[in-house]
Amino acid sequence: MSVRVLPDFLINQIAAGEVVENPASVVKELVENALDAGADQIVIDVVDGGRTLISVVDNGRGMVRDDLAKSILRHATSKLPDDDLTNITYMGFRGEALPSIASVADMTIDTYNSADEHGWQLNATTGQIKPSDWDSGTRIRVENLFARTPARLKFLRGDRAELMSVLDIVKRLAMGRRDVGFVLNNKWRFPKQQDLLERMAAVMGDDIIGRMLEVNAKSESGDLSLYGFISEPTLRRASSVDQFLFVNGRPVKDKVVVGALRAAYMDVMHAREFPLCALFLGLDPRHVDVNVSPAKTEVHFLEPSHVRAFIIKHLRAKLAETMNMSDGQTGIHTDTFHQMNIPASVSNNFDFAKKSSVMSVNSPNRNTKDFYAKPSGQQVSDFSINEIVVDKNNVATVDDAFCDMPLGRAIGQIGDKYILASGGDNLIIVDQHAAHERITYERIRTHAIKVQPLLTPIVIDMREEDVTAVMTVVDELKVSGLVLDAFGDNAIAIFEKPADWDLNWAELLHSIADEVRENGHSVQLNEKLHLKLANWACHHSVRAGQKLDLNQMNALLRDIENTTRGGQCNHGRPVYKIIPISELDVMFERS
Ligand code: ADP
Ligand code: MG
């Protein structure tokens, strides 16, 4: 095959692969263009999650006919006037967005620039330009996204999920430009000329009010500046959805900045909790390369460790200040939270109560024993050491046979904690509590979750984006025994829940929403389920310190052998150790 230069439509589709990933990336490119055109009011509409229509209308300076024609050519841009890639001050600069979008969708541009007598309309598919009565700014309509590239279409998620990503992008852009007004689907409004705190409340939710700390710092040499707000340690989310980071005004998710933020909170926040922030890092554009990825969320710093140290130093200083003031009432949470390894926002943050009207009040400390019912109707709480004792009459006869079993035959107990057994040529030492815990856990895990329909649904008020987020995982939640549905735009109603399991559902759903908005899925409920099972198993297991007779010991050994992952307890500690006789020989200097 001979070498050939690819035709333009293919080159554009390839570029689109990088630039146009989903409706949110289209919105990002179009809104950035509107900002670059000097708009201070941007109206975005997205139909069917962006599949059918994405429309962005701005009141910027528009384009004259000639520029309109060139705008959809590859690498055509008005934004690198001095051809200097080291000094990029506009959001765009690659001249890639419009041709890329046009290659994977039907695009129409209406625009008016005051140098022309009237407006113009461009059909990007045919390349035709005709006069129009459009008389202010620009409107770009993108229809039938990916209709020509069915493989890409398949990767789009549900309409709700795509809309959520669009909202997230709009929020990021709106946070960066408080001077500009943004409206999405006539529903989410971020008015122009808000101050940073007002904007943060509009974007992140009212629960931040009064709980953000202002940061305003300059490096000694004056080469770096940092401005914005970070959350008190007690205010946190289950994902990084509400972390807004900017480098020279450009929204980034850069690992240097994100890492510095995490490091600053290291002592006051669990690794799986996320502070909220809107932080603006400023530095000489020549000291940062924004030309890294087409989506431009990563940047390269000339001196990353300098930047990192600067951010950590000032954030830590701010956090330390508040700790002194609040007399120990900071977000440093108890050991329990660390042990339980769940975001404290789930268990420790009472603020959600304020924004939630929970019609049925849950009592968190109710007895949870009969949460998992055996299919026979027998309750799991019946599990006890008695149940795993095999019939005593059988034991004597099978005792010798035990020698051939992997964990052997019980010989005795040490310290009422460890079971000693002999099996083949091995000495086996079993941690009796860890062993029983493992067995109990596996048993209850295999029982179906009993679901309890609620006479009065629990209604939880949430912001629309959180409702939307939770609704995208509604089927997964159902599998875990939580049946819910949207209740209007701003609430969720829970109709069925796992029986006898009372959690603060408002907190749980908010954490699920945080996670979904960031990662597209949530592990919150499953993790809680796991924790619950593990704790239950722990409390209903043979304790260290309990005397066992040989029959009970043998029964326990047999049960471990039959248990999935019997070698580790639910907290990851070993259940047993096998010491081969050869090791004993070494100990006794027999080899
Ligand atoms: P880039 O933004 O990197 O220059 P684009 O493909 O996004 O590349 O846009 C190409 C050109 O089209 C821009 O440089 C700009 O001159 C013009 N343009 C795009 N959108 C608008 C708009 N909303 N208002 C005015 N001009 C625009
Ligand atoms: Mg652009």
C-alpha cells in the first residue's frame, strides 16, 4: 500500500476523537468560544442529553462573513495573533473544535458582527453561507451528534448521565467566569456579576455558606499567586465533584494541583473524603504549558515542585489557623471512622439534615440482628457457636479422618484464642475469632436481602443534579434492596429499603450523588452493606477468650475449609497459619 495523505473529512473525524468525546465536550468547546468572543451572557440548551440538539447562544462579537467561512477549516483560529504558543491567553487556540464537531454532527452557525450589514448563516455540512436576520452574537446548533459515527454513538451514556456531565462542565466554566451569566436548559442559572462566594453557593449548594475559608497568598518572589476558598475540614464530599481548580483562569484537573490539595488536608481528612474548593492559581503564562491535551485539563508546570510546595504551605497555614480558633473542633474524626473506612461525610456530617426533609425518622441504633433472614425464615441471629458444632456422636468416629483434612484434627487451644491442629505433617494454628467471623460473614452474605416496603415513602430533598445522578444508578441500588424514584425534579422518594436497616438515607443519597457525578457509578451502598455484614459477623462470632471443646474446635476447622476465602477474616487478617514439620525440624535443629 502506498503512503497517502488522509482526506480532510477523515483527519477531522480523527481529531474529533480527541476533542469531541461526548455532548459535554461539545458544550465546553462552544462555550469557550463564546467566552473568547467576549460574551457575558451564554445560553445553553441540550435536548436528549445532547444527542438530538446542543445549542449555544452568546452575545459576543460574532463573525464577519469571511471569518465565518474560515471558522470551520482545520487549524483556522483568530486566537494566536503573534504565533506564540508559549503565551496563550484565550481558552481556545488549536482551531480544531468547529471542524471536529462538524465532522461528527450537523452544525449550523448563525452570527452577526457589527462590521457587516446583516448576519450570516453557515451550514457546516454543505459549507453554504447565506444572509440571515440574526442580529447579535452567535448561535451554534449541533444536531444528531455521532449519527454518522455509530460506533461513537454507542459509547454515549443515558440522557440523564450526559446532561449531568454537561452541567458539570457548565459549572466549571461558570466558576471561572463570575462576570458572565450562564443558563442551561432554562433551569440552571448562574447569573452574571456574582462574587466568588455567591457563585460557589450557586454551584456547590447552600450547605457551603459560612463554612469556606478564604485563601489569598503570593509567593515570596511574587511569581505565584493563589486565591479562592477551601472548605473547613468538617465540610467534605464523597467525591471531588466540588473541587474547582484553575490555572490562569483555565479549569484544570491537574495532578500537581489536585495532589497539593490532598496533601494539605492529609491530617484532617480521610483519604476517601474530598474537601470543597474554588482555587485560582496564577503564574506567568510562560511558566506553564497548557498545550498538553486537546481537552486541556492537564497542564505542565515548568517547576512543579515549587508550585506544589507553595499550594501546600498556604492551604495548611489556613487550615491550621482555623484549628486553633475552633479549639479542637476541627474535622479530625474519631478512630471509628478510620476503622470503618467510610467517608465521615456519611456518618458525621449533620448538615444534610438541614437540607433534607426526612418524613420517616430513622433511629440509627436499632437492633440489626434480623436484617438478613434465612430463606427458611430462621433468623441469622441464631448463628452461634452451637450451630457449627457437629453431632457429638459422629465426631469420635470421624476424628481420625480429620487428619487428612487440610486443616487437620484439633489438638487443643492456647490462651483461649488459638486452636492448634495437626494435619498431615503440619502444625496448624487457627485464630478462632477471625475464623468464625469469616464463616459467619460468608453465610449471611449468601442470604438474599430482605426488602421492606415502606408505608410512607421517605422523601429526601435534593438538588436536581443530585436527583439526576442518583437516578442513573437506580437499578444498581435496587439490587442492593433500595427501591427509589425521582419525586419531582428536586426530591427522591424511597419506597423500599433493606429490612431493618436504618441509615441516614439523606446522607447516603447525597454521597451516592457525589460519587456518581464524578465517577458515573457509586460504591457507597455496597460498601455499607459489606461493612454491616462484616460488623454483624464480628459481633456474632466466637470471641477470642472463649473456651472451646475439641468438638467445637473440629467443627470450626471444617467450616473454614468450606468457606470461600476462608484464609482471611473480613478485616483482612489471616485466619490460620500452617507450619510444616520441616520448619519444626529446623527449630529443633534436627535438619
Ligand atoms: P479555536 O477556538 O481554537 O480558535 P475553534 O474551531 O473553536 O478554534 O473556532 C475557530 C474560530 O471560529 C475561532 O478562532 C473564532 O475566531 C471563531 N469562532 C468560533 N466560535 C465563535 C463565537 N461563538 N463567536 C465568535 N467567533 C467564534
Ligand atoms: Mg475553540
